[in-house]
Amino acid sequence: MSIDFILPDIGEGIVECELVEWLVKEGETVAEDQPIADVMTDKALVQIPAMHSGVIDKLFYKQGEIAKVHLPLFSMITTDDGGSCEPKEALSDVQAEVEAEQTVKEVPSAESDKKETPSIEQRQTKGKAVASPAVRRVARELDVNISEVTGSGKKGRVYKDDVLMFEKAGNTVAVQTQASSTGVEPSYVEKIKGIKALMAKAMVNSVSTIPHFTYCEEIDMTELIKLRLELKEVYAKQDIKLTMMPFFMKAMSLALKEFPVINSQVNDDCTELTYFNDHNIGMAVDSKVGLLVPNVKQVQNKSIVDLATDITRLTVDARSGRVQQADLKGGTITISNIGAIGGTVATPIINKPEAAIVALGKLQTLPRFNEQGIVEARSIMQVSWSGDHRIIDGGSIARFCNLWKSFIENPSNMLVHMR
């Protein structure tokens, strides 16, 4: 029996995703739960497994295309009863139309092979295109003016393949229009999608709705670096990678206990303020699919070793683009370690609906006066806080930062305050 695998609802509010890579081919035999495809949602890279054992009959999308939730992703031939997959006969008329648009391929005749590509003038004077909503959606996503595409179907009907071929050929009209308006000839145009599109929307939403203010400070990391080096080799024998991040998180959690407003969130119309007992501290990770911000849950209840284990797991998952949805949700405050790449001072954008974020600058060896007035080399890091000025005033974030700084500069203070 041939059944369609219906793309499930794989996230809150997610209605479509990009087909990143097929992990199987048509005609290939697969086992139940075997990975079939990688798809990119607005949140992260998700792997789709096979619901049954069988043979892959048809792959409905090509790499880079946009797949819709609740529509077929692939079909397979199986002897199972079909389980939760829906048979082809159960597709609605709308689904059937979309499937037809995805699968139909006109075989060009000898006469059509001889036809030359329409000129720019011909494309510009072409009337309203005949195409289905699904094809028009593809054209919009590719930034193609569908009225400029010559359809290969009956009465000039435009199919998806026509749009793709037009876009692949360079979308001459669109490129020339852009070049004339800017005065610069573009090398190519890239669609903003996936994690990049999500980040763009989130940052615009954050800046446009949250009044940011930034507070900068420097932290002397010398003592903490010594402590980490002493502990690093000990924990390495237990396969635990001890970085600086667990100390930053633990110190932050201890400071949040004294300043709970930094760990709060305000509603959209700024009439209610919600405080959280859990310190779910996010960390920005520069992954292969874009910027991801997984968070470590309940930092207030975890030891440095526990945090090191969680941070290692999340970093590995995020850099591979396969971080779990649960690890991306529920954050209450964020750390951005931009200094690992470079730069000393930044103006971080708050990860809405959180109230604050800190950017860690790069570690520098700089001259500083000690208590005896003697200049000595110290390990200095600049940090930059951004706060929601609707609920956090300058004094609050300064005092909070001072407490956080004291834990980092004097690591033994953390041991006294930790349970």
C-alpha cells in the first residue's frame, strides 16, 4: 500500500519549513524511525523520521523548496496498515492541487525546444499570468514577478517548474531593476529564510518595542582563570569540558536571586510584570544555520559541573543545527559571548520577551594598578549589558552587575553563596 507522510506540526505557529536535505532516494528501502529528511523551520533544523518500514515511492519536494505543514512530504510503499499517515485518497482538493503543481512536469516538444528565451521587453509587456495559488506563492518566495514568466502549460499556464527555471536563469528583469535603482550591479540575490529570517524579525520586533539602554563594565578575570586551569585537568579525566561559561552562568544566577527584576518579563502593553523562580539562562551560539540561543534550564539548582555538561551538549547540538525545540524555548535572560570571535564592547539586542542580555568581550591582558599602586598585568574582559528601560533603571542594572562581577572576580564568594 502506498501512503503519504503528512508533514506534522513541528512547532508553535510554524506552518512551513525549508527542505534542507533528503537523506534517502526514491526506490530506497528504509526502516521505521530511519531519518528521511532534514527540514529547517523558523526555529531550528529538524530531522523527519520514517513512520513505517518500506520503500520510498516519491519525494514531493526538491532541496531548498518550502514544504507546508499538514501536506505530503514524501510517499512510501509499505505493508503496514498506515498508522497515523494519511492515504492519498484522503487528500483534500486543495492538497491534491498543490501536489499536482509540485509533481507535474511538461515534456517539451521539438517545437518548444526551438523557442528562444523571451526578451526583457516581451516579459515586461506580458499580461496577467494564469497560475494556481501554490505557484504564485513559490514566485513570491523567490521574489519573481510571475507576470514575467512564460508558462509551458495549456493557454500559457505557469507551473512551478517555469518559475524555478526563470529564477535559475537569473530573473533578468528583477536584477536589472535592482541594478538601476541602486546604481550598482549585484553579483547575486539571496533569499532571507530559515534562522536568518527569524533573527531579522525578532531583532526588528525587539528594537521597535523595547526601549534599550546599555551599561558597560570591565571585569578582572585573573583569579577565575587560575581556578579554571586548576580544575580543568581534573574534570577532563571525567570527560567534562570546563569552560568559563559555567562560572558566568552560576554567578549570574546568584546575582539574580538578589535582583529578580532582571529575570522578569513584561507583557506587550506593559501592564503586568512576571517574575520567574527558574533562571533559564540562554547562550548565543554561532551555528552553521545561523544564530541560535539555547538555554540551560534551572541554573539556580545546578552545580558548576552540571552546568558544564549541559553547556557542552547544547553547544554541540546548536553548532550542528540540531538543537531541540525545548532547549530553545523558555529562556529568561541571555549571555552572548561575542568576544570569542572578537571585539571588546557591543550593544546587544534583547532577546524578547526577556528583560536583559549581556555581551562578553574578548579577554585582554592589560596593565592595571594593584592595591600597592604597582602596575601589573591582569586579564581584563569588557562586558556590555542591555536592559529593558521600561522595567529596569540604570541603578538596578549597575548594582546587579556589581554583584555579578564580585562573584566572578572572587570565585570563592560563589562557594559561600551556593547551596
